[in-house]
Amino acid sequence: MSLQMENALPDGFVFEKAQNIMRGAYQGTELFIVPLEAENQYQIQLYTNAEKSAGKEEFLNFLGTMNGRFPFVHHAGYNGSNLASVYVTSNGAEDKANLTAAVRELVSKCGEFGIHNCCAHCRGDMPVHAAAVDNAPLLLCDGCFSQVMGRAGSAGVRKENPLLGIIGAVFGVLIGSVLWIVIGHLGFIAGIAGLAIVFGGMKGYELLGGRLSKFGIAVCVLLSCLTIVGAEFASIGIAIYQELGKLYDITAGEAFRLIPELMKEPEMAGGVAKDLIVGFALAIWASYANIKSAWRQVGDGQTQRHTVVKF
């Protein structure tokens, strides 16, 4: 059954439709009422300075008896820090009267035991204001509200610089290619080397580009493919230099210039093609989960926004 918030409002409370909460003050005490659709209940929330009050134990004992005194109260309790909650079971047309009775009794006992509102963050007794952070209702003092606003602003999506990102990705894949060359020199082809190239590219893009976007991931994958090819030929050039250097006075540049001629040999070309196919397959196998996770996180991060509202 859907909870009818507008029809359940106690007198003096307002319904904040965007946040789907009721808020209001009764005899100077600020409270929130949050719908719990799955449980068919309302949660009355009271941010309180009970930890500093001499009447804490009496207040907690009162909360423990509420479900026995009111048939519509499913449970009442305290989180051990600063929040007292009363759970009122929905009963359709009787919701307004039941919520009003529960609020009246709760506030009455607060006055009897010297319980007052406090800031949800610093728990200070200074004046507080009703607010919602990512749709979660809170009572905040001016100082804590300013801090929350500052964190929300700094937590926004960082601006992307694609040019610097590409430069960072180039440096990243080049660093990763060193592992490919080293492993290749040892006579192996390992997927971890392809993963290192992809990871290095994405990390480099993020560091210099400000943030990693879907465009950045696509650029890094493309650069990684080109780098794997380049690293394979660099391995060949190094091998040629090492082998011929034992017999002839040859420079590294001359060894690399021999690669095109050697690639005309079918056996050489076939061996390189085989190494690249196996290398790409292993790189894809090792990097797929990492790329998929980054793609999903980037998608979630681009749509996520932190909201702070002061009522």
C-alpha cells in the first residue's frame, strides 16, 4: 500500500515533495517524518542532545514503552548517538491522528526530561536548521551546513582536459610497454603486460586530464593497441641488435632499420603475426574486467550529483 503523505501531515508540518519527507516543529522542537514504503510505516526522526542531558535514562525508558502505550507504534528507540526514532504503522485514514499523537507525546517527554534538538553532525546545542543532504533529512547548525555545502561543491565532477589526458595516456602506455618488452625478451607473451599498458594509459589520462571519461577510456584502448604493436617491434629490434651485435659492429638504429627487410620473409612475418594475435588475446583477457569496471564507474560518476537543500 502506498503511503499518502499529504493526507497524513500533522498540523504545522509541511510535505517536501522533492525529498519525500515531512518536516515541522511542535512546541519548538524540530522533527522529520520519513515514509518507509516497504514496511508500511512512518519513521519520526528527532535529532536530540540526549547524550548531554541529565534526563537521558528516563527518556530512553519512555521510548521503550511507547509501543506498549500506543498500538500504532511498532517500535521506538535511540541510535546511541543523537537520533531518536518512532516507527508508526500506517492505517490509512488514521495516519494523521496517529502521527500527531506520537509527535505530541514525544515532544512532551522531551520537555519533561530536558531533551532538546541538536546538530546532526557536531551535536551542538546551537540553533539548527532543517536541511536535506542527498535527500536525507538532517538538522544542521550554520557551521556544519557551510561545511556540507563545501564538501558537496568539491565533490563535483572534475573538469576534463582531453589534450592533457591524451598526453598522460601516451606516457602511461609507454611505461606499461616496458613490461611487455621485458617479458618478450625473456621469451614469453603475458596478458599481465597488456593489462599494464591499458592500466598505465587510463591512469595517465586521469592524472593529467583531470578525470577519466568514456572518451578517455576509448582513447586509452586505442593507444594500448598501437603500443602493443610498437612494443612487439621494439622487442624484435632489440633482439636483432643483440644477436647481430655479437658478430658485427652494428648500432641500435641500424638494427631497427633491418626490421622492414626481415618482415618480407614469410617465416618472420608469420611469427610476428602469431605473437601479436596471442598477445592481443591475452591482453584482452586480462584487461576486459578492468576496462568494463572503469566504463561503468565513469558512467555512474557522470550522472551522480550531490544535493544540499536548506529549508
